[in-house]
Amino acid sequence: PGCLLLQFLSYLGACDRLLKQGYEEGQVEEAMEMFQYSEKKAAEFLRLLAQFNDMGFQQHEIKEVLLLCGNQRERALEELVMK
């Protein structure tokens, strides 16, 4: 039981740090779940999602491509441009 509490507190701390970077709560929770609660991977995903969104790509396409490409920016950008 103590281990679960530590995991939960770690999750809350990671979410809080990502929210303070300006990401939306729903996106933070979704990213944390998609990457098995890895703050590093979720943060990279959110950063790239925002970048590609600013470039005018559709959010649902960005998410799909980032997952397929494992958050690899160049590969994901190529895929998005080809769509």
C-alpha cells in the first residue's frame, strides 16, 4: 500500500510540474497515461504536440504520428508533411 501512495504522489508531482509549464490538464493526464506515467516522455510529447500544433497540423493527427514515431521529432514531422 505504501508503494502505491508513493507512485500516486509521484504522478501528482509530475502532473503539477507539467501544468506549471502551461499545458492543459486534460492533455497532461492523457500524455501521462499514454506513456505509462513517464514524466520525461509525457513532457516531450506535450512539447512536440504544441510545436506541431503551432505549425498548423491537426491535433488528432499529431497525437497519432507522435505515438507511431515514438516522439521522434524529425520522423513525426516527415509523416505529418506527407499526410
